[in-house]
Amino acid sequence: MTLGIDHTILAVRDLEGAMALYRRLGFQVLCGGEHPQFGTHNALVPLADGFYLELMAVKDRELAEESPVTRLVVAALERANRLALYALGSDDLEGDVAAIRARGLAIGDPIAGERLRPDGVRVAWRTAHPDDPRLPFLIEDETPREVRIPVPTEGLGRSLRVAHVRISSHDADKLCERLSKLLGIRPVEGQFSLGRGGICVVSGEEYRLDRLAFVTDDLEALAEEWGSRGIPFHRDTSAGEEVLMLAPEEATGACIVVLSGG
């Protein structure tokens, strides 16, 4: 079964620079490693609930354009909004693929992936990709999950969880229908609630993964932390609740908001 939002991929041009920026924001940032078969390398920003933000940079563009995931990373590098795509966790990839096909949605067979951590440890997983590139892919660990993404031991990630990814689309209703076939559940006013986080679909001029939302039990403590670090952010109450918002230029091309869960 699908377990919720596994991770979101943010395309970056300079991996070291992006790592430094997220550390300045107060996050623990882990060196990920190399994807030799995809022509990319990455770093990971883990949160308390097991979600992580993946910072991915391209080392071999020609090789990266051959994979359905890294092809979208290459494309995202040409946009101001560099949130490229997102993944759902699975603990039964074969079963999920069969169920998705039974609901009438085209999805590819599971394929193997791996990377080498800087310490030489091999991390392995399998993924399955819907034919529609607007939909998230599924990922199941082959090696223990803590090998792929350890829990944060320091920094803001210890007090943050993923709330949702927000998707805008000119055909929001049709996208919701396709997500329903993928997930096996119906949305409530454009919102899909999952085991970890959720997916929010809104109307927009074009398809894009336009916002990543975290949740914290102490919004004021986070505001004080960012204020003490000199991080530019603003408070927004336009949706009826207070949120903290980071401008994309402060987060390497990602629109990040933090909601109050307290």
C-alpha cells in the first residue's frame, strides 16, 4: 500500500551551494551520494516524520535526460520554480502497481535504482512511474529505509513534518480524477489525505508543483529561529490561518510554507 509522501525533489544547479543555504535556514543536510546510472548526485533534508526534501543536481545532462525522473529535474532547472516532482512511499510496489492498473491508470513496471553514499554504502530501491508525468512516482526500499534517509539528529527538521504538496493545474478536476485512480481514494475539496502528508490540487494557468508545506507544533519558535538567523520570511493570514512563508529565492527555487499544527 502507499504510505504517503515519501520525498520531493528540488532541482539545483550547485549542490554544495544549495546544501549551504538549507543549513543556513537551520536544517540538517545530509550528503546523499551519486546516482551513477542517472547522471545526478544529491543531498537530503530530513524531517521528523520520515519525509525528506531531496536536493538534486545534474552531473551528466545527456544521461539524466534518459530517465523519467531526472529528465524532469533537467527541465526544472530552466524554471524559476524548481520543485521538479514528488514520490509516494510503498511497502508493496508490485501490489500497488497491479491495483493501480486495475483502476484503469497506466503505470510502468517496477525498475531498480541505486546510489552510493559518500561512505561507500549502497542504497537500493525500486520505483514505478505512471505514464502521466504530472503524477507522482512510487518508491519502495530494497535496503532498509534508514540507510536511504536517517532521521534528523539536529536542526529544524526534528520539529517539522510534511503537511502537503500543492499542485496547480488548468484541468484540476481531471488531475484529481487521475490521482484518485493512482491513490484509490477520493479527494475532499481537492485535498487527498495520506498516511504521511497529503496532496492539494488547485486551479492554475498551467501544471506545476507550486508549493511545499511543512507543519510545526510551535510556529513562534520557528519564527524566532529564522529571525535570529536573519532569514527573510513573512507571515501570511490570507487563507484564514497564519503561516510562515519563505520566498523561492531563499530556498533555491522552492516555495516553502510552514503551518501551525499546535
